[in-house]
Amino acid sequence: MADRIRATLPGVEVCIGCHEEAVTDSPEEEKIRGYDGGGEEIPWQRLYRVPRHVFFSHRRHVHVARVECTTCHGDMGSLTRPPPRPLKKIAMKACLACHRDRGAPIDCVSCHR
Ligand code: HEC
Ligand code: HEC
Ligand code: HEC
Ligand code: HEC
């Protein structure tokens, strides 16, 4: 599906472009070369995930509704290391509050399928 836009995570080949040689003495950075050398992808830890019964599409929110990433994810761009937990919790209340403000659907089956 050509128009399916997904927020994905960068592959290790993106990282190795800058991290082929050490730029810090961080053991976290050393891991990148380990994964790349072993032909493995980085085993990213998921922080944001909706339960299986909830439907969510980035395309509708980012492309169509023009909602900023920070509205739902907090100011990830200002971080210099991975947060241990989401900066903003995904909660039905927050989804509904914005849907009410913006006149988006609030009937149960629009999100629960
Ligand atoms: C455009 C270049 C560039 C790319 C691409 C890049 N990095 Fe970095 N990274 C840097 C630089 C420069 C530093 C050192 C920053 C500093 O010391 O302030 C760094 C530091 C780091 C560190 C050490 C931070 C710490 O203090 O522990 C880690 C871990 C890291 N990068 C992981 C990644 C990962 C994972 C990717 C791919 C998803 C990636 N980097 C992609 C340039 C890059
Ligand atoms: C309207 C709220 C909303 C907006 C705006 C939004 N996201 Fe998300 N994002 C979510 C939700 C909800 C999930 C969990 C989706 C799932 O479980 O399928 C998620 C998941 C993700 C993930 C997977 C995270 C993980 O922990 O594995 C990434 C990466 C991501 N979003 C990046 C972005 C980027 C980049 C933008 C801006 C271009 C953005 N998102 C805008 C709500 C949002
Ligand atoms: C900051 C505002 C905002 C937040 C937060 C938000 N949404 Fe939305 N959402 C919208 C808007 C605006 C639309 C309508 C986009 C369009 O016109 O297609 C929409 C559309 C949708 C649709 C499509 C509905 C349909 O049937 O047409 C679904 C499903 C949805 N959102 C789920 C979610 C979920 C789940 C969350 C919480 C994790 C969430 N949204 C959080 C603004 C938001
Ligand atoms: C705009 C999207 C959206 C709409 C509309 C919506 N929900 Fe949800 N709902 C969510 C999300 C996201 C979650 C998971 C996060 C959470 O538990 O807060 C959720 C979770 C739930 C849960 C599980 C709570 C739990 O504790 O596990 C129930 C039950 C639920 N919704 C019922 C409803 C009912 C009934 C309606 C209609 C009156 C409704 N939802 C409308 C997004 C929505």
C-alpha cells in the first residue's frame, strides 16, 4: 500500500553512518557496533503501544489532522537519552478530549474495533 505512512524506527545502518568509530566512551554506543557487526537490528524497547482492541493510525493524525508529535509523545526531541517510560501516557481520556475539541469521532467503535 503506497500511501501507508508508518512511524518506524531507524535501522542500525543509519546509526553506523556516524558511529562506525567511537565518538563517546559510552557502552551504549559500543552496542551499536556490536549489532552492526553481528548483522542484527537494534532490539528497540517499545514505550508507546495501544492495546490490541484500539485502532490508531499515525497517518490520520500526522498527515490529515496535522497534530504535532510532541502533542502525544511529549518533547522527545529534546532528550539525549532514552526515557525509561513514556513522557506522556496514552490514555483514552486524552484521545477523547482532543476528539471532542476537534470534532473528530467519539463513538466507541471509531477507536475500538
Ligand atoms: C548524524 C550523526 C549521528 C547519527 C546518525 C547517530 N548518532 Fe548517535 N551520536 C552522534 C554524536 C555526535 C554523539 C556524541 C554526542 C555527545 O557526546 O554529545 C552521539 C552519541 C550517541 C550515544 C552515546 C550517548 C550517551 O551519552 O550514552 C549513543 C548511545 C548513540 N549516539 C546512539 C545512536 C543510535 C542508536 C543511532 C541510530 C538510531 C545514532 N546514535 C545515530 C551522532 C550520531
Ligand atoms: C495523536 C497522537 C499521536 C501523534 C500526533 C503521534 N503519535 Fe506516535 N504513537 C501514538 C500512539 C497511540 C502510538 C502507539 C501505536 C500502536 O500501539 O500501534 C504511537 C507509537 C509511535 C512509535 C512507536 C513507539 C515505540 O515505543 O515503539 C513511534 C516511533 C512514533 N509513534 C513516532 C511518532 C512521530 C515521529 C510522530 C510525529 C511525526 C508521532 N509519533 C505522532 C500517538 C501519536
Ligand atoms: C490532539 C488531537 C488528537 C488526539 C490526542 C487524538 N486524536 Fe484521533 N483524531 C484527531 C482528529 C482531528 C481526527 C480526524 C482526522 C481526519 O479528519 O481524518 C482523528 C481521527 C481519529 C480516528 C479516525 C476516526 C474515524 O473513524 O474517522 C481514530 C481511530 C483516532 N483518531 C483514534 C485516536 C486514538 C486511539 C487516540 C489516542 C491514543 C487519538 N485518536 C488521539 C485528533 C486527535
Ligand atoms: C478516540 C479514541 C477512543 C474512543 C472514541 C473510545 N476509546 Fe476506549 N480506549 C481508547 C484507548 C486509547 C484505550 C487504551 C488506553 C486506556 O486504557 O486509557 C481505551 C481503553 C478502553 C477500555 C479499557 C480500559 C481498561 O482499563 O482496560 C474500555 C473498557 C474502553 N476503552 C471503552 C470505551 C467505550 C465504552 C467507549 C465509547 C463510550 C470508548 N472506549 C471510546 C480510545 C478510545
